[in-house]
Amino acid sequence: RTLLASGFHAPDRGTIDVLEDALIAIGADGAIEAIHRPGDAVYDDVRAARLAEGTLKTLPQGTYLLPGFVDLHVHAPQYPQLGLALDVPLEVWLQTYTFPLEARYADLAFSRRSYGLLVADLLAGGTTTALYFATLHQDATRILVDTCLERGQRALIGKVAMDHPESCPDTYRDASPEAAIAGTRALIDYVRAHADNGEARVLPVVTPRFIPACTDATLEGLGQLAADCGCHVQTHGSESDWEHGHVLARFGATDTTMLDRFGLLGRRTVMAHANFLTEADMETTRLRQAAVAHCPLSNIYFANAVFPLRAALEKGLHVGLGTDISGGPSAFMLDTCRSAVQASRMLESGVDPARPPAERGTGPAARIDIRTAFHLATAGGGDALDLPVGRFAVGYQFDALAVDTQAERGTIRLFDETDAGGILDKILYTASTANIATVWVGGRGV
Ligand code: GUN
Ligand code: FE
């Protein structure tokens, strides 16, 4: 199959590549086999040949291709709570609302319904890859795996491990370290057996919820398991004053140091939030090539801090963006992009007019722009996961969305923009789900 399309991608931070009437050839494995641009020697011949064969699909005028979004931090079971309970501290929110909601996934009919809605809505919003925390339940987590396979979303899924009797309620806790570790291994085995599609479109993830929720034995066992199975690891780290302080008080060391000691900080680790990383933590994260899932919207409500995104990028950390459903009240990755820009601007300039300008914020060079956020939401997230997604490049999976800038019910209003940059910025800042006409994962319409 070959697509004739115009569009945009951000293959590197600071680089926007504009495709104009490009021919994108997609192989049976869903990977991009070739990209031809007008002016290339073979362009006219390839175009004519595909037309004659009837294998050329042409995107309409005014419709632009973007790489699919990579949501680097989603709590799948929290979708029913999106937009609710945003006014209490993290530790209260977990105990009062979140753990009781997650406990409901013992009910498989509820799980099927909730996960079906979530995956459909995320795909409709252009999220082609999601890194999911599920619940501690084996059966419900298998339903999430099955749902992603059925609907065609690329997904990385972890059974949550949480067994610390002082941090987790009796009604929602792994019974023992052995149960947490065996349950994690069982889910890995299930994914590897069932997602046996050659393309590994659904992958298993070792998922200690966060250090406060896990006993030492569980953290040790999961570190060992991650080394044995070579799969991804996800957790929360250095999120809020309370969480960061809890780990310091328990171990006399930061989340990053402790994750590293437990063997949970490697090339395929994604740590959500990371607001309180010290200089030394950033260096450890960089050396291990671990990634940060920056969740700007969630951090506004629960973290009491803003992640120093630009500093982390300039140090060379892998960073992607996460909605943190339902810590953040939006499931749409473009909202997350917009929030990342806004948070960075507030970090830079500060917000309290009672202070002198020089003392209001961190000062120069904390801001990022919307195109950098777009890079992080696509190629940055793909790189963080070490997966070939997020770019229009040969060998990368064709995970993409088509944005219809003229959709009547959409929210993009183009006036006389003729330059590509203006069209891209309007898409990034003003598009809504109603502007997303088509979404592909691995070359397949979903
Ligand atoms: N820390 C531990 N669990 C959670 C969660 O579900 N959401 C957020 N934002 N932080 C957490
Ligand atoms: Fe989270």
C-alpha cells in the first residue's frame, strides 16, 4: 500500500520535517518501506505505477498526516474517574478515590466495559501507543491486553505490583511479595503467548506502582524479573513532596538511587513525573538511559512542583509525555502538549506578581515551544520506549493520524495561512478529536 500525503513530523528536538505530496510505501509488516518526495528521480514513475495498480490512497486537500501520539503514562483503570477528585493531595486521592476504583476491576464485566471505552477513545484521539498501568488483578489486566489486541492499539501493559501493608489498603493489595512477583510473571507469560503476532504490538511491563507501595522483597524480586525477562519497567518516582519525602525517610536515598539499587532503572525504564530529581539523579538517569514520562497536567494537581523539562532535555535524558489519566483530567495528547508548554512558561517567568520579576521564576531558558512538545509526544516517546515509532522514516512503523483542518465540527479555523509552519502550529494548538479523520497503527486503519 502507498499513501500520497502531506504532513509533518518532528524527528529530532528542534527539527520539523514537512512532507509535501510524499509517497509513503508501507510493507505488510506495517513498517515504512520508502518515502519518495516530488523531485526524487523515481517519484513520478512510482506514483504512476501505484495509480495504475489501484494501490495508491490519496489524502484529501487540507488533511495532514502526523505521527501517532505516544502516551507514556496512563492508568487504564482510572478512566471512569477522569475529571473527578482533583482537589485533594496525592496520598488522600489514592486512598479515598483511586484504590477503591481500581479494586472494582475484580469485576470482569466492569473491566471489559471500561477498558473498551478507554482504548477506543484514546485511538480516536490519535494515541497509537500507550504505556499502561493496569490494576493488580490478573484477569482484568488480561482483558486490557485482549482489548488492545482486538482494537489494534500498540500497547505496553503492566499488572501493578503493590504489596506494602502500610501504604496499601487490605482490600487492594498483593497478598505477599511472592504474589506480586508471580502475578507479574504470569502476566508477562500471558502477553508473550497471546500477543504472538510477530510484530510484538502488545508488550509486557514490570510495574512496581511506586516505592511507597512496595516492600523491599517485591522491589528486589521485580528487579531480578526485569533482568531475566528483558522487558520494560514502569513506575512513579520523585513525584510530590510527600512521595519524595517518604522514600527519603525510608531509605535515606532518593527514588532514582533506590530504583537503581533494585535493578529497576535501565534503558527500558520509564519513570513517571520525576519532578524532584536531584542533579545526581539526573546523571544516574542519563547514564542508565532510562526515560522520564513528563505529565504536566497531572503535576499541576498532585505534584506541588513543575518538572524542569528543558534542563532534563539539555542534559540528554530521554523524555516523553504522559496524560497520567486520571491524575490529569484529559485523555488527549495535544492537551498534554499544550500543558507542557504552559507549565514550562510558568516555571520560567513565575506567576506571583507580588514578587519582583527577577524572583518570580527560574529565569531564562526553562521554556519549550509547542513543536518541542510535539516531538516529545511522538518521536521522543518512541525513543523513550526504544520502539521504532513516532517518525516518518524507513523502518519505522506507520503509526499515524490524519488531521482534517476543514472538519466542520472540528476546532481548527484556517484563514490565510499558507506557510506550513503556521498550519502546523494551528493544528498543534487548536485541533480537537473531531479533527482527527483517520488513525493507523502499523499501517492498519483502527
Ligand atoms: N503514585 C502512585 N500511584 C499513583 C497514581 O495512580 N497516580 C499518580 N499520579 N501518582 C501515583
Ligand atoms: Fe501516574
